Amino acid sequence: MGVYTFAIGILLTLLTHSTLIAAQTRSTYISSQPLYDNPAEGSESWIYERQVIESGEQRTIYNTIEPVYEVHLPSSDNATGAAVVMLPGGAMRWLTVSADRSAQIETLLAQGITVVLLEYRTLQMTPEEVERRSTPPPADAPPTVFPKMEIRNGNANPSPDDPALNEVLRLATEDAHAALRLVHENAQQWKINPDRIGVIGTSAGGGVGFSALMADAPEEEKPDFLVSIFGPSLVDIQAPADDAAPLFLVTEANHGPVTDGLLAIFSIWKDAGQPVELHVYEVPNFSMTVELWGPRLFDWMREQGILPTVR
């Protein structure tokens, strides 16, 4: 009996040790959670309900009234303490979550970066508008040609005088601030360094990120760094003070005001002597993937002290 008990004890010890090793090498996913404890202020009177349309590996979300978030934690033995709030794009009218977004998350996790994916509020759309937007274009449709526009103060907002879009940008910015505050509040539990919490935004998500950066808000509601993937600013960019958040900007050469707006932001940051890096790729619009810009991004993050130099 003594030998049997001893053997069982060894087996349990080995199983416990194996479980701990597996937990250390496995990322953790916290499924969708409401961003606010109470109904989100400012969208209480919205009437069109949230709608999700799936097509292949792409999921498009319309009419978000109550923002939600999900958390992707790297394995404990790989975590670096860096984190990003990820802001999808969709012209402030919808949010697109595609296979490329999943690839971005997996690549960031592999680098030891925590990802908080935020579904922020977007412009209300009628069922008819959603149906029109969801109809695929003809196979022989020509590529989109972006009109030329004057960029002032780094602002590439195509509809600066639209009150509905300005209001939803304000609400989306509040959501981004709340998400950043949430990451700070959970920094110890999620093993995050509170000085290395940034934003990565695609398209309009980059615009929300710039708005969060420019807004007058507490430090814990503003990003420590900002990564914009063809995401122009939708607000005026003020010349930064010393010790400004580092910027990493990526765009295509022929993305019209998006390209011009990011070029302008680069100049504003560089003229102020603040850290900024811009990559302009001669590739079709909307074709860039994390495989293209990711390797340089992670080197840049190491150079900025956001990621450790040696893993």
C-alpha cells in the first residue's frame, strides 16, 4: 500500500507540473464582455439594433450601441508586459473583423503582447443601408479612386462638418478611453506594464486612436504609443510636447487623403523632434497584411523600449 500511495503521489505531482507548464505556454482568451457597467451614455436613444453579417472568414458588425471587448493574453512565459487596445475599421459606420485581424492578434500574442479587441460605437444605419452595404460589388467593378482633399493640421476627415459623424467619433473616442482605463485597472492581473499600453487602429480605427491621443483626458486614458494601419486622423493634430507618444504609421502609396494625412502627421511629429516612423507601400489599397509591416513594427517596439531587446 505504501509503494502504491507513493507512486500515485509522484503521478499527481507530474500531472500538476505538466498542467502548470501547459498553462505557461498557452495564451488565454477572455470572451466578449460589456465595456461599461451601465448602459453606455450617449446612445440610449438609438433604435437600430446591433447586426452581424458573416461572409466567409469576415464578420461585419453594424449598429453597435453597447461597446464590448475581448481580451487575448499571451502565455505567461512569453508575456512582455506590453499591451494594445485594437480598434477595427469601417468608416465609422461598421466594424470589420476578418481573417487578417485574427492573424494580427496571433502575431501580437507570439510577441508577448496582450491584445484587447474593442467593439466601439458606430453610426446608426437603417436596415436598407445595411443591406446595400452588404451587397458585394460586381466582380468587374473598378478599384476605388479617392478624391483629393486639402489636409489641414494632419486632419484627413472627409466629413468634418457632419454632426452625426462628429458625435459618433466623440462616443467612439470615449469608448477607446474607457478601454485604455480598463487595461490600466487590470494591469496587475493581466501582467501588464502600465507604462506600455498603446493603441493599434486600422482605417477609421486609427482615426479613433488619434482622437483618443489628442483629447484632453487623464493619462491612464491615453495611449503610450500609437500604431496606425492606413488609419488617418479625423481630428486636428496639435504639435506634440516633449515625451510624446511614439507613432508607427503604415499606409499605401495611393490611398488618397489617408496617405496625405499620415504624411502630414509624420511631418508634425518629426518637426517637434518626437519619435515617429512612417512606411508607405506601393501595394493595392487594403491589401497590406501583418506579414508585410509586422516585422519592422516589432523591431521598432524594441527600439522604443516597448518590447524587451532580448527575449
